Amino acid sequence: MAGTASRRRPGHPRHVGSSAGSLGPGTASTSVMTKATVSAGVKPGTTVAAVGDGAVGLCGVLAASELGAEQVIAMSRHQPRQQLAKEFGATDIVPERGDEGIARVKELTEGVGADLDPQIVASGLCA
């Protein structure tokens, strides 16, 4: 939209705006995860653990970050996608799955766990 400006959050790449509206419905993945994170009540102070690092999972990381989540944990086993998750606002990366992944998330959240954990994978390996 001509004439609109988006503020960039400190530490975020230039292509990342500062509001959920900047995510836009440019792709199905972005649109779905934006709606899901908004509907789930992600807001400043929330802790989110995104299980999965494909297009939808990375959009979940971006949406949670843009909505002000205090801690965004990306559960990712792939180095290039871990880097993207960091660029999109992930505060932590957890490569473990199953009981080890749960233990690591609890460790990162001082035993509390995440407020929201969208499981965005097409595999039974995330459990």
C-alpha cells in the first residue's frame, strides 16, 4: 500500500515489519499462521514453542514474534531453517524431539513450558 510505513523491531531484518498487518495474506502459510496465532491469543509476554520448521512453522515463528511474544522457541533440526527462524524472531532453537524436546523447552522456560505450541509438521516425529 502506497504511503504506509512499518516500523522495524530492533534486531529484525528489513523485510520484517512491526505489526501483524505487515504479515499480510501473501501466501497461504502466512495467512493461516497469522490467523492461528492471533486466534490463540499470542500477545506481548506470551511464550510460544513452534514445533516444525517448514514454511508454515517459520510463519508461526514470524507471526508470534510480530505479535510481541516474549519468548519464541523454534523446534528445528535443520541448520538453514534454524537461521531463518532466528531471523524471523526466534529467541531459542530446540533441535530435540519427544521427551528430550519437552525437557529442553521446560528448561528454557524455567519449568513453566510454553503458553502455545503449534505443532506444524507432517510427521509423527514431533511427539
